[in-house]
Amino acid sequence: MYTFENLKYYRSEFILLTDPERESRELNWLKRAAIELEASVEISGVSEYLASLAVVGPKSREVLEELTKSDLGFKQNAARLMRLGSAPVIAVRTTAATGQLSYELYHSRGDTLALYNSLMEVGRNYGIVNFGQSTLNMMRIENGYKIWGRELTLNTNPYECGLSQMVDLNKENFIGKTSCMELSQKQWNRKQVLLICEPLTEPQSWRMIPKRMEVIRKEGSEDRVGQITSGTFSVRLHRPLAFAWVQSDITPEDKLWIDIGGSQVQGRIHEGSTVCGIEETKLSDDAVFRQS
């Protein structure tokens, strides 16, 4: 949820960013909750007439400052109305998803081409380039950002997903508080972890990067102890990374093997929530894999 900042008229307005595959579900949930709470609020979907462009990276603010006089130093989880060149936009700080300074720019679909061309023109002096879904996936896994449909589903909860810090049980009241209090007291037989794999060898190439649904086994056993939810190749660390479900008794000291196409790649649990602060030189350079 993102709030409009420093605009008197918009103090009671919010923009909720979500993934396309869950837009209708969340819109229906919000409307149903508003009715149950008898809330005086208007809820409407805007994605049918708004398009989005994202500018990501340490120089993203400098690029945007070339196109506007508006202050771009507003905080994370906030939004502002402004003009970029001739296009009116809702600029949203979305650093949490990428681990980088980043802005999502929501604008009329008719302004997309002109806005894109303006960004690329002024960004040329900053080394701006296009990036796609694979790069976004890499950045969000490096930053420990979990997404709906992969790590988060209707069958998961914040406590087994490692997101308990996002639930404030001291808050006086919120929808689902009773359930969250009950869940917080339970012991779970699985947990969600970030795995750092060993570097790839030349013969392995890109086919040995975990993607989704690959089975995980513990060293010395053929028993299945987990499963990959999503994976990527980290350019930062020069090795694969993956989110996975594993049994709750698996520890960072355990050697794990990921089954991929008749071979196996070794990985270990990373104890932190992100790898953005890790230096590659502190990791082993020994490539480890074996044929099944």
C-alpha cells in the first residue's frame, strides 16, 4: 500500500500495487471487506487505463530529475503526483522489490511512448539500458523479496515464510489479527529459505540454474527434504540463488543437493534475508555438482 505524500487533497487516498494475476482477487477482497466494515470508502481498479514504467538503479533519481522540478526525495512506500516532461505521472518508490533505488511511474497509456523516449534520451548520459523480467527476478531474489504465486500463496502464512516481522500483533485491531495470533504460537514442519548454490562449471551452463519445483535432498540421503519455489543466476555472486521450502530441522550447516535434469547442484541455506551485502570473495569458488 502506498500513500500520497505532501498533497493536502490526497491525504486520504492510497494506491495499492499488486501483480496482474491477483488483481481481481484483491479488488474483490477489498470491496467485500469495506462492506463488512461499513466503511465510507471508494475502491476502484485503475490498471485498465494506467500503464507503468520502472526506473531502477542508483542513478534513477538523477535521471528523473532531468525531467521534473518536483522533489524526488520522498520516502519508501510513498507516492507523488508530478510531471515528467509533458506527461503527468504517479511516481512510487518501490525500492523493497529490487534492493535498488527505484521508481515506478504510472501514467496514461497514451503517454507511454513519449515518456519512454524521454527517459531513454536523458538517461543516455547515465548509462541507462532496458531490462526485462529475468533481471527483475534476479534483483528481487538477491534482495530477499518474495512474490505471490511462487513463495506466497493461499496455503502459506507469514510465520512459516519468514515474514513475522511484517505482522504487528501489538496493533489494536486489524483484519485477521485473531488468526495471526494463533498462527504465531504454532510450530511448523517446514520453513522458507534462501539457498546459495555453488558456482557453475562450463559444461553445466544455464541449464543447471534452479527455476521452480526442483526437488532438494540432504547430503547422504535420498529422501526429499524440500522444493524450489523460484530461482535465478546472481550476477552479483556469479552463482545460482533460489528460494525454497525445506523441512524445519534443516540447518545452514547441512549440505543440500538440488535435482536438475539428471544432475545435482549443491546449495546451502543463507542465514540472512538478502545477499546484497555479501562479497563474492567471501564465498567458495569451488564448483560442486554431480550426476544423479
